[in-house]
Amino acid sequence: MKQKAGKISAEFAFGEDVLTPGLALQIARGKVIGSINRTAAERISKSREIVEAIVANHEIVYGINTGFGPLCTTVISEHQTKKLQLNLLKSHSVGVGEPIDPEIAKLMMILKVHALAKGYSGIAMETLERILWHISENIIPLVPSQGSVGASGDLAPLAHLFLPLTGHGRVYFRGRIVNMEVVLRKFGMVPIELGAKEGLALINGTQFIAAHAVKVIERLQNCLDNADLIAAMNLEAMLGSIKTFSPELHELRPYSGSIYVAARMRMIIGESEIVQSHKNCSRLQDPYSLRCIPQVHGASRNAWLHLKELLHTELNSVTDNPVILMDGRSISGGNFHGQPLAMALDYVAVAASELGNIADRRIYLSLNDSIEGLPKLLMRETGLNSGFMIPQYTTAALVSENKSLCFPASADSIPTSLGQEDHVSMGSISARKALMVIGNLEKILGIELFCAAQGFDFRKPLKSGGIIDQCHAVVRKTIPFAESDHIMSDEMNKAIEIVKGKRLITVSLNAAKKLKINLKNDCHEVFGIY
């Protein structure tokens, strides 16, 4: 893909260009157009010819003219190979549970096209063109969330994803869920007739896990960036020390995440009047939830970065089985096994959970009347008023729930396929759980923002360095300062939406630009999703 002056061009060549999480999202959202160029098309056609020759020459190759899994020794006649592929999609469409987010289903199609377009799967060009049609027309299959064990490919989800190619299954179409046959009639189209190996090529792969991981990368990055801003606001409210962000300290233990967070905190707080107001105070050390922000937030960033690096490899890999080489050979292997991402997703779930854990500790700390200038429970008159006591109950519940979701799914394996598939990754569960944890984290951070904004008001008329002042103003546009008890849930939800909507990120970057602060420092490219 062409790239100029840091801007993404409008086209992406499937099977040729390098795919990143950010680009996959751009394609899913129609901001970048994906297509198959001539070079990729030639490889795809050559690979298809090899599969057709295998069938014509009666070579016995797994999945082309044999049964699947423990039925791999059952030979299928040439005239039944097409029926075999259709039966494969039907028999493997056994998912249950709520449908996944349609954007994740769309990402699955995008990732699958990129893998198939590399030309190692024997897929027909017509089949890929039909998938591209689904993507461009935003006709997204309904994919159940449960049923994959994360090895042999994400079989059940991918079977549901591509069942509509054959005229079966249901899809999201113009705001409704309809049967695919209705859509085909509307467009005057007929179902695809899958050839030898095509069904297997469609359902072998890690696209369910990887598509979820793309969303994990995006949403957790937003949480990480928000966490720094919100922690800075809370630190200012609690008159925390900025010495803990000194570069000299972090050079002595040079983890990239810690260095990055410490640098961000220094820039976010800037030339703060609030900091200067307690420069000579007697408090020697802050509690860990303030003092160890770079170490804890930084460790979560390191975990995020590890997943991003692995995902970059996964998005640009062939996870099919068997693979068809250009010299005519076929190799049965295990590239479909989800273990590399499964373990990283479990790690990232812990990282997200810990980000929420320390945020809850800062909320709890801010409610204590031992902090000079902050009233107990962040409200002037308590007793009759409970103040901000109970929002912390909510974060405590969310933090506890996240801890219960942190048991690593990848630590489990249950044999399937009559023992042929005797070790599986459970990576699909790792991926879904990671998003659940992040969903709770977004709520925790929103509630910390809600509380931090209240505490920050008690430091007026002193100002921070500009960035936090602007972030606080964003909150106060929709959430007023609390003088007495009232129903807080609506305001808490507004704060959560500020976090999810990336509004603090936008305003902080704009404020930094005006202040000539390079908030996107040298480490930003490493910790970005493109």
C-alpha cells in the first residue's frame, strides 16, 4: 500500500500489502478500499489450477478429496468434491450464543481475504470476488459468538461467516437481519458453487481470534491513553508529586512502556500551578496508585505492544491447512492453531484488568479526607450526603469481575475430533474475554474521570498546565460539579461515553498542539495501531 507523509492512501492490495490493525479497521469502515491486484490474482489462479490438477490426477490430499478430521482416510470421489465442500460449511455451522459485533464479522472477512489472496489456499478468484462484494456492500453475515476451540481454525464461526456464499445463513442487510437467499434475489444473483478445497480454505484459519484482537488493540489503546490523562487529573486533585515521572529515574529501569508513560505524564501536567503550589510540602512519598503510575500503566502498555507485534505477524500470515505451494506440493501442518494469539490475549486481559485495579485505588484514595484541600468523599457537606462514596463500590465490583475473567483460557485444552485434534488453544475464548475486561475497564476509567473532575474543582482557581484544564472542561460541559447527593448513574454513564468516544484524546492533542507540546513523542509510533 502506498503511504505519503504519514497519510494512508485510498487503496490496499490484498495479499500484497502489509496489513496492520489500524488498516484493517480503516478498510472495515470504508476509509480505505481493499482490492486484489494482478500479481495476487495470478498467484491465486495458479494455486487454484494446482488444486484442480490434484483432483483430476486422483492424488490423495487431505481436505481436497478426503474427509475431514478423523475422516481423513476416507477418500472422496471426483464428482463428490463439490458436495464435500458444501457439506463442510453446513456441518460446521454449529455456533451458539449471541452474535458477534458486525464490525468484527466484517474484519473476519477482510482478514480472510488477505490470507487467501497470498495464493497458498487453492481458492477460486470468483469466491474471493464474492467475499469482496459482501465487504463493499456491507452485507455482513450473522456469526454466533460461541463454538470455536481456537484450533483447526475458528471452524464454527468461519463456517457461519461464509455460509451465505452458498445462499444459506443470515446476514445484516440495510439495518435488518435477513436470510441470504432474500439478498441474492434482490440483487439478481445466485449462490457460489464451491470447488474442491474451497470450503476448507474458508473455515481453516484464526480470523475469529485475530479480528477480536484487532478490536482489543484499538479499544485498549484508547483506554491506555485515557488512563494517563485521567490519572494526571486525579494526581493534580490529590496534590501528587511529579518527581516520580523524572526521566533520570526511568532510565535506570528502561522499560519502553514506563519511559513512555512517564514522558506523557510530564507533558500532560506541564507547567502546572497546582504542582507549584505544593512544591515544598512535607509529604515525602505518595501511595503507589500515584507514585507507580509509569510502572503499572507502562507494564500494561508493554503487554499491549506484545500483542500488537504478534498480531502484525498473524494478520500477514497464511493460517490455512493444507497449504498449496507454487511447485505443486501440498503440506499439511498446524498454522491454524491459535496458541500464539491466545496466550497474548490472556496476558492483555490481565494488563487491562490491572489498569482498572489501580484506577479504583486512586478513586478510593481521593475519597479520604487526609488529603489537604479535598473534603471527605469529595463533597463539602457529608453525613446527610454520602458524596462520592458509592461510585467506588461500582468500580470495586467491576474490578472484581475483571479479576474473575482473567483465568487464562489458553491454559485449557479439551480434545476434539475423536482425538485427531488433541490440543486446542481456546483462543476464541481468550479473545472474547479480553474484550469483556476492556468493556469493564472503560466503565472504571469513566467513573475515575467522574471523581477526578470533582476533586480537580477543589484546586481552583489554580490551573494545571493546559492539557488537563481542557480535559476537565470537556467533563464540565455535560457533568456539573456536585454540591449534594443526587442520582449519579446518568452522569457516570456520560463520563464513560467520554472515555469510549476518545473525546479526551482529541482535546488533549489539540491543547498540546496549541501549547507546542509534542504529545505524540518518539515512542508514539511504537505504541500506535498503524
